[in-house]
Amino acid sequence: MSKAKSKSKKKVVATTTPKKTVVSTKNTTTKIAPTKSKRRTAINTVEKEPLLFGKQNYILMGIGFGLILLGLALMTGGGMPSPEVWDENIIYGFRRTVLAPFLMLVGLIIEVVAIFKK
């Protein structure tokens, strides 16, 4: 028992209450001001990350999307004036076979460029 008394180990007892934290040692008692909850500090420390794409990227994406929609709109139609007559120029015309697919491919290329552009 004499060895236990000669070694002066400090016992630290920490108790928490909703209003304040009390830390007491063998010789002194210290009152610590209340702290914010961990949940609030975690919410307040969330840093906003910058957007992945810039303004120019979004403009190019809009242009590419517009060209794709224009190509799809140019492919629509195909109704014959008379159900009795078949006119190949209406169905297989330049607008539907060349122009519309070309606009759609250009729109897709612009989309890829917009995504990879820094």
C-alpha cells in the first residue's frame, strides 16, 4: 500500500452534462464552456466544391443537344399526299438521308468536345 501512496497518479474524472463539462482531478476542478454538438460542426464545415463544367462547356452542350434535336425533327414526316401513290423523293430525299444524320453526328461530336474541354 505504501507504494501506491508514493506514486502520485492523477485520476481524471470527466462528466458531461447538457449545459457544461466538468473535469476534476485530485487537486483541482476545471469547468469548461459548453461546446457545439458534433452534428452542427459537421454541417457547417461542408465545403462547396466548384462545378465540374464551366459556362462554356454548358453552352456547347446546349448547342450540341439543339443540333441533335434539329436532326431528329428533320427526319420526321413522310406522309404521302395520297395513299394510292408512292413517291420515293419524299421518303428518300436529301433532307432525311443526308442532312438530318449529318446534323445529329455534328451534335454528338460537339457534345463530346464539350465534355472533354477544360
